[in-house]
Amino acid sequence: MSRGSFLHRHPRVRLAALLSAPLLWLVVAYLGALAVLLISAFWSVNSFTGDLVKVFSLDNFRTLVTEHVYRAVALRSIGVAAAVTVICVVLAVPMAFFMAKVASPRSRRLLVIAILTPLWASYLVKVYAWRVLLANGGPVDWLLGGPGHGPGYGLFAVVLVLSYLWLPYMILPVYAGLERLPDSMLEASADLGARAGRTFRAIVLPILVPSIFAGSIFTFSLSLGDYITVQIVGGKTQMIGNLVYANIGAANNLPFAAAIATIPVAVMVIYLIAVRRSGALEEL
């Protein structure tokens, strides 16, 4: 029996052969890296020699819990990620609704291209462009009345720039969800005398919620782990990513950096479990 006929007669073996390479890559490169990260978080560094001490210890996590500065940074990072997500939802819903239900088919295609185009530009170019806009005496300052009148660099700038960067990741899932909503359902609701608010709550919102949760997985996770934007426009603002970078670089404390890095991982695992029942994962 030839190999081809054997695989044809055993579809499960064929499926296993097709999935073996990507599954192996997932286990080794992704899950393996997470396992090493978690294990190394329980190590420590010899303060005198700088060598790794591969002995199980909870000191790193104890420091994260007891030191106020680390709790403040973790809460600030979660707050920024939540604020960015809310802003993206507020902006994305009307834009996606216009694209899906109001714009003509030709305009719809142009709008989708316009939303996708910023994703092709370099991340650093976009962030540095915002740094120029928000600089003291820059365009934003002059627009608001002169030097010093703009927000400048800081926490507000971080939220603003991250909202701009990740907005397309919210618009596209919401647009895809609304596009699957038949126009006949909206027309039937209007024919039955339902007002706009009632139609939105009863018909549009059940479609929107899973799509919004799907988009929030991107906006929340990408904002939670970002550190480049904070470095460029954040001023003295510190977030989780900055602490990880600082402990990898100048402090040379890889175990403590790994312990800090487990915070966004744990937060996202909890978040994914919480939104799983909404059907958001099926919208990805």
C-alpha cells in the first residue's frame, strides 16, 4: 500500500500529520517560553556576584505584593488598558455602524482600506509622529492656544496614543459583527413600532457585545504590555512593560523581570476566562 493511499484511508492520521508541525511550534516556542518565564520567576540573583540562583523562592512575588510602587504600577497599567479599550469602543461602534449599514458598497470598501492603511505604517513612526504633535510648542499646543496649553507628555498622552494605535483592532471585529446583521431585522423592528433605542437594545446590542469583547482582547492586551509608547510620550509615567525592561537592562535582574511579566499574563488569562461565555472567542 502506498503512503498516499494509506493517508487517504486514514483521515485522522492525515490530520495529525498536517497539525504536527504547527502544534510542535506552538508547544516549543510559545508554551515553552511561558513555562520558562514562570519557572525563572521563582529564581533570584546573587546580589554580590550577579549570578542566577536557581533555587525555588517566593521572594520576587512577595516583593510585588508588599511594595506599594509595584502595586501602583500594576493598577495603573490595568487602568490605562481599560481606558484605551473604552475609548476604542466609543469611537469604533458609530464608525463601524456607519460602514456596515449606512455607507454605500463602494464607500464601505474605501473606508475599510482607510482603517487598514495605518496598520501598514511603522509602529515607531506613528508614535514619534505623536511625540512631535504633543511636544511643547507643537501643533497641539498651538491648536489649544499656545505653548504649554496642550496635554504634553504623560499619562494622558499614553492613553491618547495607544487609543489611536489600537482603534482599528476594535473597528474591524465590530464592523464584521454588524455586517452579519440583516437589514431586514432593523426594518422589521421599525415596522413594528420600535424606537431606535429599543431596536438597539433588542437587536443590535446582542450582536455587538461578542464583537466588542473580541476587539477588547486586542486593545486591552496590547495596551497592558506596551512599553515603547510609554517610553516615547509617557514622560515619567511607568507601566508594567517599563519595569520589565528596566530589570532586564540596567538592574540585570531577570528573575524579577519574569515575575513582573507574569502580571499581564495572569490578567489576560482571567480576562479571557471571563469573556469566554460571551462568544467573543468565536469572533476572532
